[in-house]
Amino acid sequence: MPSFATREHALANRHYNKLPNGTITHVSSCIGVNSVERKATGLPPRSAEAFPPPLEPIAFLVEQAANMSIPGHYHQADQFQVFVAGGGKFGIKPIEGLTVHYAMGFTPYAPIHAAEAGVEYYTLRNGWDPGARWMPDYKEGLKGRTKDYRHGLGLIPALMGEADGPQNVTAVVEHTVVPFEADGLGATLYHAAPGQQIAGPAPSEGRGQYWMVMSGECHLNEHLGGKQALLFVDPTEPAPKITAGKTGASVLLMQFPKRAH
């Protein structure tokens, strides 16, 4: 069955986390059990899986404290990150407004630095990851994988309901955030008028999808979700029924690429 969560659900499962460099974060579990939650609740550590890890949705909200940095690192699972509040820098690039970052497994990416207001972002994975592999300490783990490096940033345009967002929407309007590639990787923002149904790519075209409500409210299959509600769809499942609520909605689709086993 698809997995669903709201921001409120996540914040009810919020855990303090201090990184090796002293950076403080709070991690709130949305879907699945991540490595921070395992440690905070006394569950035994879980080892890395062979890549690609078995399909398993794991999603969580990170609140990164002001003026603190997460050093460069990589993970052993594919992931998307959606920056939703605050600001700072991703490497040397400013984080300004809503932003999507994708990083495929074993792809190092730049430090994340939070500005005065801190920064909030969702991390969305389709497989288990035991935790960050800090660079350069774990550089050896990248041997033979450099040709597979793959990550990038996509800016999310103004949303429905915002002063500079789309006006007088009467159907569904699509905006490409991450251009789709042959293996299914991509992200699209949909603006939908009240009652309009959104049709995304077939789940079988990738290795799992996350749908996130960015503004308004939306029916995600049998669930009604407001801002930052999440739905995960397995590639073996039928396409989800995504329908904008009574005020319309902006909804972000993120799809993982297929992987050879």
C-alpha cells in the first residue's frame, strides 16, 4: 500500500540529533524508520544494504540550526531533498525559496550551511541508508563509482495562493523542476484548479514516487492532505489518484530512476 504522512504527524515523532562536527538538527520521521530515529528510540543499529537497497520508503523532515553546517558527504541510497523554509547555502549556491536537490547513491555533495533563520528540508529516500558517509574520511568507499556521480538542484516556482503565483488556473498546469531522463529520474510541479485530477507518469516508469503538497490541500488517494503532506507510491502500484481540494493546490512529484539489480 502507498505510504502517507502529514507534517503534523512527523513533528509528533521529532528527535534531537548532534552531528560529529557539533551541528545540531532535529529530525522528524514522516515515513519509515530512519537511522536517527533508530538511535533515539533504542533500536539496534542497522547495516548498509547492497546497492541498490531493497525498495523501502524512508522520509523525514530536518530542521538545521542557525549558522551551522553539515559537511560534504554521500549516502548509500538515492534521495531527494526539498528545502521548504529558512535559507543558507548549498555549497556556494544560495538556498533561496523552495528548492529540490537530488543525489543518487554514492554521489558526494556539497556542505549545507544554515543562515540566521536556520533551514528546513525534507529528505526522501526509496531505500535504507545507515547514515552520512563524511568526506574525505569515506573516500575509499567511492572507488570505482565516480562515473555514476549524479546530483543537481531544481528551483520550485511560485505556488498557487502566493501573490506572484499562477492566477486564474482553470485546469492543470505543469512546470518542470528536474527534467525527466530515460531511466525515469525527474520532478514536476503541478498547479491544479479545485477538483482537477493530476495525472503524473506511470509509477512503473521509475523506482518509486513521492508526491508532496506544496500549497493548498489535495486528495492523495483516500487521504486529504494539506501543506507538506507526503505520499509514496511503489512502482508496482497503480497510478495514484491526485485531486486538488476546494481551493486548488500546487503539488510536487519526484520520481526515482530505475536501477539494475
